[in-house]
Amino acid sequence: GVFRTKLTQKAANAVWFRNKKDEGIVFAPYFTPLPIPAMALLYTAAGCCIDKWANGERIDIAFSEDEYKETYDKHIANLKKFATLTKEHGILDTIQKDLTNNSR
């Protein structure tokens, strides 16, 4: 699906669930289920990585609020819209829970 990818799971694991001292473990109540802002951050970071290689050669692009706030905000809006449109089926809720459960 559009919001459920292996890359998203791998990124969540690497950023917040790598070891017992990582934020996703230490602050488990805040990461269960994986919150929309955290998902948006993963998608924004992935976009930055793509931007770094957009011309076929790596260029140095800072992952900063100035550069990526608009992109992050769009991801937040899209995730919220998706949650609203699929609320009856609980699709985003399931994705969020799966991202957390598969990280531990």
C-alpha cells in the first residue's frame, strides 16, 4: 500500500527501535501506535535521500526544517486525510500498530 512499505519499517527500526535504549523502546507509550508525525518524518527523510541522488550523483543536501518543512506538512496532511477516508476500515490504525509491533 501507499503508506505500508518495507522501507518505512526498516527506517522505523533503524531510527527508533534499534536497541533497548532507543526512543521507541524507552518511550513506548508515545510510539504505540507509531504516531502520524513520526511516519511523516520517515517519509520526509526518504524524500531527502532521493533528492540527494536526483541527478544520478550524490549532492550534499541538508535535512533541515527550512528545506523540508513544507514536505513534512504535506505528509502530515496526507496521512490525516487517509486516516479520515479509511477510518471505517481502520487501515492507517493497522499500519501504525504494525509498524510498532514489527519493530520490537
